[in-house]
Amino acid sequence: MYRYDEFDAHFVSARVDQFRDQVQRRLAGDLTEEQFKPLRLMNGVYLQLHAYMLRIAIPYGTLNAVQMRRLAHVARTYDRGYGHFTTRQNIQFNWPRLKDIPEILSQLAEVEMHAIQTSGNCIRNVTADHFSGAAADEILDPRPYAEILRQWSSLHPEFSYLPRKFKIAVTGAPHDRAAVQVHDIGLQAVRDADGNVGFRVFVGGGLGRTPMVGRLVREFLPEADLLAYSEAILRVYNRYGRRDNKYKARIKILVHETGLEELKADIEAEFAEIRDGVLKLPASEIERITTYFDPPAFVAADGDEAVLEAAIAADPQLEAFAARNVHPHRAPGYASLTISLKPIGKAPGDATAEQMEVVADLAERYGHDEIRVSHEQNLVLPHVRRRDIPAIHAALVEAGLGEANAGLVTDIIACPGLDYCALATARSIPVAQRISERFGSPERQREIGDLKIKISGCINACGHHHVGHIGILGVEKKGEEYYQITLGGSADENTSVGEIIGRGFSYDEVVDAIEKVVDTYVGLRETPQEDFLAAYRRVGDQPFKEALYGTA
Amino acid sequence: MKALTANRLIDGEVVWLGRSGQWVETLASAWLLETPEAVAEAEAAGAEAEASRLIVEPYLIDLTREEGEIRPVRFREKIRARGPTVRPDLGKQARREVSAA
């Protein structure tokens, strides 16, 4: 993985010193809250319901064992023993004291981590496919490009005060696991007929109160132009994006209000001006960054598969785990493992300090020291030898992390919701927990098959409800929590925004309603292989409406 | 009936303005504001505490009396007064003794 050079190390440690000084000045009264708030937000510090919250960047979701252990240390020493992995592949701590945060950041800087640009109207942490550099279906590893984008966008002086926040996601596989079409810029790495690397570029996707699917603005952007073209998009956005209304300030609104063709022309005109300037990426620089992401030496041997098969034959729990949480790897004899942070009835995305340490140990011992955070709020060991899966599984089960539910009905995305978040209007986590318990039996989950439920506790949609096969949006109505259900959303290469099925349900009713939707699907699917989304797209919303509201 | 609430600057702890002007960590010790004069006085105290860097972003909340206990009207404020509903082991609800701020 990428290692800081001298410049990175100096830059991050200087930033910690600067923030330490800012906190001291705030506490001493030299800065008012109004002056301090934008400064703390630039360093990932929010004020939530019960306490401050610190959001730490995990660039493109990649970290190593030392970094994970440091997160565990922060959780134990400065927080309440756990952290929350987010839908942007970051981690949040829910209880830090303001006075401790400079020290936390200093300790994170020691292991090449920071909280820069995890908030504010800037280019946020770049996200990527969590199976990058490992997946069998990958065309190329998107992480070098995500890293190049990270370096370009870090404290970019021109883009530190954008009209609104700006999110970039990159995938290198035809099957999109990074939800690129619901990002401000979505990049899909491809190769042309001659083998040259480039990107399909989507602009203007996003969720929130105005969900929109990104529009394709470039079928093939040569890799050398990645930064110049990104800069052109940002310049057009920075110049024309609305600043009069924060709810209309994202680039998706600009795309919508300007029209795709005019905006494309603006971007191309800007791009023509700068494409041959300093932002042209030399092949040598791409190569230099790419070497940081060279795959480890894979050493599978004959007989590996027999070891795994024998263990599976003897252990039904392992069999279920292998069926759901093991993803095909590009190297023979290897796999990528999903470590579910969705144990039945638990808060999605939460991990204790002890669990983080177990994952760190496993990554070091079996996983070439690599860990990923997925936007679906799970952890991933991208490179494990298949013969080691039984041993890893046993350790995970012992740590309470062995749930074999990746991609199933209980693998729910949920934002922190009203239990923690100052913006939320309803709770998300306990709804996820109750759904998880309702469908918790392994047999029932397997019978239902692939199903993505995503829950947000307010219209800002951090829980990605718009792109859940089943989406749940919590709102406040007359002082009570109410939940709107949307169906048919998806965030893969066939992205779609779910449609509201009808009137909402109370906190007490919503789990029954979800069960009716799921049972209706199971009853009408043509084969067990027809997943929820395919069935919904075939039959439309009518059968679900009838099940939920009757025919009247 | 109202109370004035805020978060403490140094650590983010949820606090309410207490009866004798201190900032307290439990709603039970909060000053119950039942007249416009009391509200005005509390708001002035809030502004002063903000200026002297004790608290941030003070605001008024509505309270009601339920089964003899004072409770916030809004669910959000109930959660602030207790802690996350999903983690009874955390937040104020998990504490046995709470000292005044």
C-alpha cells in the first residue's frame, strides 16, 4: 500500500500542530465558536448529540494492521471502546473530548493517518472498490489512481471552499462495487482495444434530498488526463455551482439545471485550456505510484483446495461462511474475505477495539497485512490463501465476527441516526437491529438470497436508502418517528433510485412492513435465482403495494 | 415549561443550565423555566457562558411532566438526556452518580 513520503509526513504533522494550536486558542478564548467551527470541521471534528465526533479518513478504504491497531488504541484510550465504520469507508469515534483530539490526531499521524477533508465543502476522501487489486473480475487496480487523486485534492487551494462537499469514487471492475454513479465524480477504469488505460467518467450523481444518477460525460478519458479533466470539472463546478442555497449547491443540481450538453461543453473548454499543462500525468509518475500497490507474492500450492474442502465438509458454519463471505480472487488459490460487521441484532458497522485487534492480527498472519473497509460497512481481507480460510473463520467466530451474511438481508447499511447524529430525524440502528433479528435465522436468509436493505435516519441519506433494493428513510412526523419505504434502488453498474411505495410506517410497524415486502418477493419470484431487484424490475410495485396497503 | 441546554466546550458533554446558574449533567437538576422572565434570564446566562467558553450553542427545549417526572417533549432531547437508545451502557443513562458541571 501507499507509504507516506517525506512531504506527506511533514504535511500531516504540520497540520496536527496547527490544529493543536487552534484548539488551544479556542479553549483560551482567542477564537469564537463561529471562527473555530469551520476549522474543526476541516479536521473531521463534528459536534453531535452526546459529544464530539471524530471522523478519520481511510483513503480508498485501505489500511494495514498497524493502523488498525492504532484505531483500536484510540477507541480504548480516548473513546468508549469501539468505532463505527462508515459508508464512505471511514471510521468515526462517537465520544472523544475536544481537548484530547489533537493528541489523537498526533498518534494517528505516527501511523500515516489523518482526518483532513473528512468534512467541509472540499473534495472528500476518495473511495474505491473494496476488492481492488484482488477481484477476479477486475480490469485494473483503481487504487493508484485514487491515490493520485488524493494527492492532487489534498488541500488543493482552489477547491477548499467549494459550493458544497465533493465526493469521488473509483472502480476498476465492470461490476461496480463502489457505487460510482452516485458520486459527484464516478470513475470506472477501462482499457481500450489497444490496451491503453482510461476512465469512463460520470458526473453529478448523488443521494441526499435530491437523488440523481451520475451522467456519463466521457466514454474514455486517457489516464494521463485524469487530473486535468478532474480539475476542469471542479473548476466549472466551483464557478457555476450555486452558493445561494446549500440544498441546491451540489454538482448534481448544476448538471440538472444547466443541462448535460452545455455543462459538458464547459468542461471540455476548460479541459482544452489545461490538458497539456502541469496536470498531465507522466507515465513514470503513474508507474511510481502503482509500485506502492504491487500485489504481494501469492504462493498457493496443490492441495490447498482439498484442505478447505475437507474443513467445509466437517463444519456447516464454515460452509455457510465460504458460500457468502468469500469472493473470487484473481490469483489461483486465493480469495477475498468479507468480515461482516453485521452480527445478528448488532449495530451495523460498529467494531470494538478487541475486534479491530483480531482483524489486525489476522491480516498480518494470513492476509499480507492488508485490510479494507467497504462502503457497505464491513471489513475485508483482500488477499487470503484459500487453505487458511478455516483458521481465519474460527478466529472470527471467536471474536463475534463470523456472521455468514455478506450480501444477505441482514447485511444492512445504516447511518448512526438519531441515536448519535445531530442532523437525524429518526433512529436507524435499532430498525436495522430489529430487521436483523427478524430475519436472523441462517436458513431464512439463505432462502431469501441477495438483498440490500439500506436505512437513513434523515433526508441527507448517509445510509444510502435511495439505492437500497429496499430503502428505509426515517423522518419525524408530529414528534414521532416515521419510516418511508422505497423499492428498486441499486448502486451498481445498473444504478437506479428507489421509488417510494406509499405512506410511511411507525417505528413499531416498519419491521412487519419490511417482512411483508420480503415475503411478497419470495412468493412471486420465478426462480430462487431471481433476486429481489430483478423481480421488482419485472413486476413493478403493484404486488408490493397490495401486500402493504391492500387493494382498496 | 422549558430548560436551556448546550454542549460543554471542552468535552462535548450534554449540559443544562442549573437552578443556581451552574451547568449540570442531568436533566433532573436543570432549572425549569416557567415564566418569560426566567427564560430571558436563562438565555442571558447562556450567552454569558458561551462567551466565557464553558458551553457551545445553547438553546431552549420544551419540557413536560409525565408520571411525576420532568421529560423533554422532543424525542431528540430525550435521547440527549439519556444516551443512545441502542447502547444503555453508554451516556448518562449508564451513570450511577452524576456531579454538577
